[in-house]
Amino acid sequence: MAKTASVNARIEPAVKKKAERIFADIGISASDAVGMFYRQVVYRRGLPFDVRIPNATTVAALEELAHGKGEVFKGSTRKLFDELG
């Protein structure tokens, strides 16, 4: 089928630039990526990812990681879950 429909979207320039670098790294164009997104929306009959508002604990953990902090666990998954209780 011919690709004749267009989509126009406004996006923050920094986000666009970062995303397009990633697309280039994996060998696709922004148009390919948008097309893939649309196909997944159709296939899943909704967004292809969870849309949730994180709670305060999750936000704090993400901020901690973004600042290079947080606890690193070195060991097996079993040991990790044993330590978590």
C-alpha cells in the first residue's frame, strides 16, 4: 500500500534530536519509527506501553539513580530477593 498520509506533530527540539540519534543508531528514520508506533497502536488496540503516574517512592528512586546514587546489588537474583524479604 502506498504511503500517502501525513502526520504533523510538535515536539521539544532536544527530545527530537536525542530520539533521531537513536533511530540512526538502529538504522531507521523518524518516519519509520512513527509508522512502527502506529502499527503497534493498531495491533494492541491502545498504546504499546503503560501510561502511569509514578508514586512518590518511585519518583525518589528514579531521581536518586539519575544522580548516580542508589544501591548496587552484586549477586544472584535469588540472593537479591532473599535480601528484600
